[in-house]
Amino acid sequence: MISVNENCFFLHTRHTTYAFCITKYGHPEHLYYGERLDEPDAAAAPLLALKRTAQVGSTIAYSQEDLNYSLDILPLEYSSAGCGDFRNSPIEALMPDGSYSCDFLYTGYKIMEGCHPMKTLPCATGTEDVAALCISLNDTRNEAELDLYYTVYEKTDVITRRCVLKNRSSSSILLRNLASMNLDLISQNFTMITFDGGWAKEAHIHKRRISYGITVNSSVTGSSSNRHNPGFFLAADGYTEQTGNVYGFNLIYSGNHQGLAELSGHDTVRVQLGINPHCFSFEVKPDEEFEAPEAVMTFSSRGLGGASRHFHSFINEHIVRGRWKKRPRPVLYNNWEACFFKFDEKKLLSLAKEAKGLGAELFVLDDGWFGSRDSDTSGLGDYDVNKKKLPGGLTGLASKINSMGMKFGLWFEPEMVNEDSRLYRTHPEYAVVIPGKKPNLGRNQLVLDLCNPEVRDYIVEHVGQILDSASISYVKWDMNRHITDAYSPCMKNQGEFYHRYICGLYEVLDRIFSPRPHILLESCSSGGNRFDLGMLCYSPQIWASDDTDPIERLKIQGGLSCLYPLSCIGAHVSASPHQQTLRSTQLSTRFNVAAFGCLGYELDLDNLTLAERREIKKQITFYKKYRMVFQYGTFYRLPSPKDNKVCWQCVSPDRKHSAAGFFQTLSGASEGPDVLMLSGLKRDISYTVSTKPQNLYIEQFGELTKHVLPVELNPNGLILHTANKYYTLTDCVEHYRGKGALIMAGIPLNNQFMGSYYNENTRLLGDCGSSLYIIEAEDA
Ligand code: GLA
């Protein structure tokens, strides 16, 4: 809901209020962002406003008529450059008069039902309980206008912000920075929480106390990057996962981004988010305009968990669109880790048969199906099917897979080209290179110039042809290198390259997938190198990481879960020892972690033992039963006072069904009690809590088997090895019941194995062990 009262604007969501007013000179002054204020009116403004009863030393007065009015001290909704605000400027533009100075003042506002779509970039969508406010500002020289858009997503407690600069002069404006949003908050001793890493270690949580000066979270790799996800939080002093004031920010953009928090000498914190000004300059010609991507904000007084849950419902409701919105995501099998580039139709069909038998619903053929693609040195850019590997082509393979009762999906990497490819030999000018400079390769490949309309047409046509040539229900769209040598002959001003590349990518995705709405798109970029809200506008799910080691995934999926719902996170079970970490983990833990996401399997199914096959079949059956709870339930990162434990929980919307994961990284000797601290249940109804039964493999106990088996067996001998393939033990199963309130008070669990005693009530977790608990309302 948006209300306006004498130049004061109040934006209300279910639990939050955002307020600003227009000062006597016409600057938009920020008043408040926090818990919902009931029915404030214009009288609230002087109360909420930062007082200006004295001049702050060493400031520049905006006008000699009011020496206390300095832009450097005012909390502003947007700021200008060169008028006395010396904090980081949200705008840097070479104006027609040759100066970098501008001063935008209020001219009016407009309120619109629903969201106001963007012309050049994807943005959030929605009509019901959605309203937009546009504040128009005009530069004092009448050379440019700046529109500030606020869209209020009432039910999901999110407000988005973006701005549009319009050139109203007769010469070009050269934009060097245009932040999507500027927000000045009074300091609450914030901690900035960011999600950083690299390949195979995406989205690890990092926390930094905001101190004087600027703390930056940014990417310059050409994509939103695995180094620093665009999303971040500012958490007030004393916050926890469950309590305290937390502000969340994210950007609907897949290119270079910059988010920052600047603590000023007067203890205001300036927050900005938008396109990274690094190597950016954009010429806005007379009567043209430039749209900054949409930024997303939320506030919760219920800690990091509360802010995360706002983002989750916002993304499920207003970012993900199309046929797959809020629909159960299929359990898939992907052949990549089983085969890499080495496969033929026989191998694929054998894997598919196994996958079907286990319960998979979708078979995905990954890299290596086209051109001369037998390694990552050749073939990218070409779309002819490798007939040696697939004599019946994709049509033949897809129809065989379909007739087994599974859907068929396919991998593409359309933004790239290998020098050793037909496309590069015919059209070297399609690749991104700087004339006269030898380009730098990444994974042996060059980037295709998506700024060039001819290249975009090539991709749309060829990917489209393949998609229409066979029954393809899913696409994995990969992008496996950072961008260097940024240059396109299609533009004069190379400062536009990175932004135009991303606009080109969005155009291509739109042209390919809008006419084919049945296709489920999963985006990927060497894992989670482009896990952002821009991609989620096209692909309902994203491959989180090439690292499927469950212990690493606790950090990766745990980090991503702060910003993105589980329905968006691709999570697979792969082989052990793991190919990136060499860590050995139980099949149960690999599944238990992957269940908190869109489940898939990616190991060589032909190598499974009978016992493993039986276990995977049960896992998939179980996941299908609870998949809506895992993918779309309310998600909680539960308190786990011990450093070696991670606990997660998903609760169905009616709060009758829930699943919780208890994960142990390294086991400790003779540890004290483990307490399961569940959340989100109804306090006054009765629930049962039971461990999901799972298997223990005899071999993992080595010589210890002598304590439980009637005969003593050599741990390295054939008998134990053979028995391990066929027989498993059942892990300890616990059962509890009680009212929601009692259960949420914390359940001390059965003892773990402590080296002194064992019976069927002993939890055998060890290193990397885990259990799932199922919580059901008794009247469900
Ligand atoms: C990237 C992806 C992997 C796989 C390979 C294929 O690394 O992240 O999942 O698709 O490419 O080359």
C-alpha cells in the first residue's frame, strides 16, 4: 500500500514501512525503513526526520538561507554530485555543459497499480497487492530527468527500487555511474553479510562490521560471479538468525554489480546497489533514456532467517515466472560426472534405464553431444549432433528416453566458441576480441559477442532448431568463463560492452524460451557463477555448484538459502570419494543435503551395488512425497550451538508437514547432547517426529563389525566386501510426539556412538553423518 500525505510518502508492506518526504528545496529525504508503522500521517515526518537544529562543522550549505541544510548530512533517497554531498554519489554523469555536477529536484509523483515493466531489462512482476510509485526529479538546468521507481510487494514484504535517467538536452550525457538505489539509514552498528567464494566454493557466508568508509560487494567478471553474489544483508548490532533488525538487498541483474555500505562521519549508512561503474560508461543521447536494473530490498525484525524468508516468497511469487512457477521440479539424472565427454548411445540408454528404475523423471544429457566435442578444447559454437556418439541423433535418443517414461533434457553453452570449431573458422568476428591483441582464453574458449545482433540471431536460430528437432523438456544453459578483452565492433563506446552483453543475453533467452514455455530452464555457469535474480527471471532453477560434496554443499546451499528459495537451487547426489574434495561421505548424507533443493543424481548408476540401488530408490520415493515441502516450504536455518552441526528445516504452508535435516561435519569424541530445535510449527497441535529410516553400510565399520556380527570377519576380506554390496544395517530410528510448543522447546536426541556402548538406539553419525526427521501433525 502506498499513501501520500503533503509531500510525505509511506510505503507499507505487511510487516514493514518505508517513508520519505520532499524537503523544502525539493530533495527526497529518507525518513524511515523498519517495522510497520500504523497509519502515520504527515505529522510523522518531523518526528521521524533527522533533526537539523545546528550546522555541522565543515559542511557545505545548500542555500545561504538555511545554513543547517547540507546535503552531506541529509539521509537521501537519491543524491546528486557536486552540491555538497561528499558521500559516495549514486550518479556520475558527464553533463552536456561539460561538468560532472547535477542536482535533481522533485517535480511530481505518480502511483500505478501493479508493477511498472522495464523496457530493457527483466524485473519483478505482479499485479495483486502490488503498487508502484514514481517520483520525478528534474536537474536544475533542465537537461535531464530522473525517475525513481518504488514497487511495493505487500504480501512478501519486499520493496523494489530502480531509476531511469532521461536526457532532455540537445547533447549526449555520458553516464559513468547510475546506482539503482540509494538509501541512507541511521547507523545501527551494522554487520554486512555477503556471499563469496569461487568455483566449487560458491556463496560462503562472510560477515564484516561496517566501519568508517566504504565496504564494497562487487563483481567485475562480466557476470554476477561466484566471487561475490550481488545479494547482501545489513544486520543491526545484536542480530541473530531468529531475532534483530536485518535489511536485505539484491539486484535483478546478471552482469557486473556493485553494492556498498558507507558509514559516514555522522553515523549514517549509505547503501547503494546497481551496475558496477568499473569500465562502465554509457552514452545517453538526446531524448533517450537509461534504465538502471531493479534493486530489491527487504526488512525483518526477525533476524537473518526472517529476511531470508521474505526473499524466498518474493522470488517464488514475483521473480520466477511461466509454467514452472510454484510447480514441483522434476527429479533428474544428469550424465556429466558419470561420463564427462566419453559416452555413446548405449551407455546413455543404460544410465537412463537405471535412472528410470530408481524413480528419476528427467534424463539430462550434458556436454559432449555436438560437433567435435570430445574435450573442452573444441566444438563450442557448433550445433551438429555427433553421429558417432548418437547415431539416431537427438531425436532418436529423446524418443527412446521418452518411451522409457522419462522426459529428456539437454546441455548447451550458447554464449561461447572454441577456436577449434566450424563457427570460429567461418565467423571469427563473432568472438569477443580486441583488434590487434591476442585474446585470453578461459577453459580454452572465447566469449561470443552478444552485443552483436547477428550473433544473437545465430544463437536463437541454432538453439531453437535443436530444441524443435527432438522432444526436449529441459535445458541446462551453461556459461563457463569470465569475460576479458571486452570489445565489440558494434559500438563506438566500449564502456557499454558489459551492460549491452547482458541485455543481449536477456534478449536471446527471451526469444528462445518465450515461444517454448514447456521447457524447464536451469541456468549454470561453472556451477553458481551466475546465481542471480536476473537469471531467475528466465530459469526457474540454477545449478548451485559443481561441488556436490555434501559437507561443502552445507556451506554453499546454506549461503544461497539466505537469498534464494530452495525451489531455485539445483542439488545433486554424486559419487564418493568426491571428485573435488576427495572426501568420502555416506550416500544418506549426500541425499539428505541434496533433498534441500531440486534433487538430482549425477553418479555412474552402472556402478551401483544392489544395496545402493535399493537405498536410492527409497530416497527418490521419499523425496517425491515431500518435495513440495522441501522446494516450497517455509525454510529455517535452525539454531545449532555446536560448530560441527548444521540443522535445516522446511515446513509446509499449512504447518502440518515438515522435514528437518541434522548434519554433522566432523564428529567429536564423547560429545554432550544434541538438541533438535525445530521451528515454524503450530504451538497447540500435536505432532509426531520420527527419523527417516536410512541405511548403514557394513564396510564403513571395518574391524568394529566384530562387535555386532556373530562371527569375526576380516574387514578387508571378500566376505565382508561382498556382503556390503547386498546387505545394510538400519540406522537408529527415533520417535517423539508432543504439542508443537513442546517440540519447538528443543528435543534432546538419543546419544551418539561414544566408543563405549552400542545398541539400536545409538545414533551412528561419525564424520559427515546426518539424519532427516519427519514431523507430521497428528490430524494431518
Ligand atoms: C560446467 C558445468 C558442469 C558441466 C560442465 C560441462 O562445468 O558447471 O555441470 O555441465 O560444464 O562441460
